Amino acid sequence: MGSWPWGRMADECDVHLVPIVSAEGCVYCRRFLADAPPGSAMTEGARLEELEQWLAARLSVPAELLYRRIEELVGRRISLSELEDPDLLLQRARGPRRAWDWDDW
Ligand SMILES: [Zn+2]
């Protein structure tokens, strides 16, 4: 999968303010992800809010887990290069749905 644009996992969760002591990541974030509703069941506002939170925080769970969640929130597949520019990713997620990023539909 190559190198994760956000680098190594943080030593503390920015959301829950607990130390991250293992490669599993923040236990609260993991619990949240395990129970998180599918993107299709969330309002657009809720999806964007959660997306913004993940993008603003340092990596608190294994990258693959978060990557999947972000795709769920954005509602489409994303590329790693998009993660290098979180502002643009958010902007696209917010903007009108255009054909070029909805090729799964
Ligand atoms: Zn956390």
C-alpha cells in the first residue's frame, strides 16, 4: 500500500486524549469504528463533521482502518494522494456530486 501520507501513528489520540500504547491504536477510536453507522445511513452534515475530525487529527488507529472509514464517509474510493491534501478532499466531499468521483454509481 506504500507509505501512509500521515506517517506514523500518534503517541496520543487527539480526539480522546489517551496515550496510544500499541499498534492497535486508540481503543476508543477502534470501538467507535467498530460500531460506526454506514455512511449511507448518516446525514451529509454528520458525515462531513466526522470526516473533518479524522482529517484534522493525527493517526490514532491503523491506517488501513481509517482509510476504509474515510472512503465510507466520502462515499467513494479515494486515492492516497487525496489524503495528502485533506483540505481538497473535504472540499470535494462537500461540493456537488460530480460524475468524475462517482464512477461506482
Ligand atoms: Zn481515540
